[in-house]
Amino acid sequence: MFDINGWEFVILVVAALLVIGPERMPEYSAKLARLVKQVRGLADAAKVQLREQMGSEFDDVDWKQYDPRQYDPRRIVREA
């Protein structure tokens, strides 16, 4: 999802330890876990609501065509 490798993750953890401090790290880790859980819940609720509103058309939509990762700005400008 965020496309980070192992070394980048290690650097983020070390930076978090330096900024937050090791004594407050468990507290902030728990807060981050709750935030991620809430965001996932909101995304799932939005998906359920969209599925209810669209009905059977929801399954017919090709969602891959709306993936922003497939767009290359340089190619779009070149083709314009």
C-alpha cells in the first residue's frame, strides 16, 4: 500500500524512537493501531454502503481502471 521496503521501515521506527522516546512508544503504537482499525472500519462501511446503493451494478464495475497508480503524469502530458 505505501510501497516501503524493509530498510525504510527500520529508518521510520528509529526516527519514531528518537522523536517519541522509548518510554512513550507503546502508548503511541496503541494509538496508531486504533487509528488504523478505525480507518479500516470506515472504509469497509463505505464499501458496504456503496454496494447497497449500487446493487448488482457494483460487481459489474471494473475497479482496476480507477486505480491512480496506473497513471503516469509524463505519459499523460506527452499524449495531450
